[in-house]
Amino acid sequence: MNLGQLTMFGKVFSRQSSSNCKVGFIGLGNMGSYMAVNLLKSGHQISVLDKDQERVKNLKNLAANKDIQVVKSVKDFGNVADLKVIITMLPSSPQVIDVYKNESLLKNTNKKTIFIDCTTGDPLISKEIGREANKCGHIYVDAPVSGGVNAARDGLLTFMVGGEKDDVEKASVYLQKMGKNIFHCGPVGTGLAAKICNNMLLAISMIGVAEAMNLGAKLGLEPSVLNKVINSSSGRCWSSDTYNPVPGVMNGVPSSRDYEGGFGVDLMAKDLGLSQISSINQGTKIPLGSAAHQIYRMLCDQGYSKKDFSVIYKFLSEIK
């Protein structure tokens, strides 16, 4: 795939050009900061908001002092000239409710603003926000991401998008500056549904890889050798070939930097909680998803909440 193309709706199409209007960005965590930087690199001016000023400073460092407008509150976005789109990348649904409803983001911006919520949260909340956005004359899509911090940095994220087809196409003009794959999953809320299912599978596979690698080590296998075997055999998965949880097996992944700077255990536990709630609402059994939820909640209780979720290997390897 060349740099002028990306995948959308399962097909490859030419990247669309967009005027370099200002983009609002709320939420500058490990992934959000890189997403904002990639918007800057594509020529957009950005106006950012995060309650943690250290994150704002970190963004400025990552952006090599490019011009970044920092707003002090949600209502200040209404005073930003040429603001056509606002992207939110928040921890979970409670923060989405705070920003969009309690702090009245939808009412504090000009009509026909494109709102792109990349938060992983409850699909029912997303549907509610979508209805409110439409009443206010805005466009709204849910567009949670997959790929991890490295993909966010390199502009290779996958976006799972829920919304009307025309709205998704308008949002994709900006999403394509931050990712490689854009999948229209259906109406508002279905992007989150896809993300919840994907992350549940990711958690299960990471636990499986960690268990296999730990058992192999106890049996005398070198981790790098076992990993090569797995990645050439039927056990291969993203958790083994791209994000291996064993320190020293792969460079540039959290396991090789003491599980720092990745997707936190607390966030994985949150996502698994969402899958648990959805399964109850739908009357669907998820025995492995439920077990994974309990394991990651236990890791939080053991003090690993801010470590990358691949730290499950360290936890297992240290059990006596």
C-alpha cells in the first residue's frame, strides 16, 4: 500500500485532501498525543485541551514546538476560528458524558462541527451522544482505535467507525491522517461494539501467550526460540508476533522497557468490564472474557494498574 492510499470499508481508495482547518483535540494520553502530532504533521493547526498540563507539555515536545493552541476549558472551543472538527480521546464513558453533556461541548461549538469520539466506552452512551449531536446540528461518529501506542506514533492505527455513511466519509478525511485502516461498522455505536469484541479477544490472547511463554521458560526453552516456533506455527497471533510480553524478545514494545508506555492494565480491565456489561445486556456467554476480566482486575489490585497489559507475563513468571 502506498502512502497515498488507505483501506476503508475493506477497500483501498485514494487519500482525500482537506483544507488545513483547525482541529480540536481533547485527551492527550499515550495514544492521543501521537494522534495529535500526526494531525500537525499533515498540516492542520490544532487546539488542544487536557486537564493534565504535563501531557500538554509532552505534546509540545513531541511536536517539536509546532504552533499549538491550548484552550483552558471546553467552552473555549466555541471561540476558536475555523474549527471544523473536534476529536475526543478520553479514558472511558464517564469522561465522555462530562465533556459532551455536563460541560456542554455540543452546545458550545458552531453548528455542523464534526465530532469524532475515539474513546473506548459504552455503545449505548455513544448512541445517546450521537442523538444529542444531531439535535444540535452536528455530525457525530464513534471511532475507537486499535493498534497500540506504536501504531499511533507511526500513523498506522485502525479505526472502527460507527455512523451514517456520509458522516463517516467526512470524518475519514481526518482519520486518515492518523491511521491506515478505516472500517465503517454500521450506525453510531457499532464502532465501539467492534472495539469491545476486539479488545476482549486481545486480552484473552495476551494471557494465552504469557502462559505459554512462561511454561516454556520453566521447561528450559529460550523465550526467543519458543517465540520463533509459535510465530511459525498455529499459535501465532498479534500478542506473540507484534507485542510479545516477554522482556528482551522484541525491541520497541513495553515488555522491553519494564512494561511502561503502553496500554494500561486499568484500561484493559475497563474494556473487559464493557464487554461484560454488553454480554449481560445481550444475554450472551463469554466465559473466557469473564475470566480475563477477573485476571486484569486482580492485576490492578496487585499494583500493576499503570503498567502495560502485557505485564501479565511478569505476574505469572513471579508466582511461586
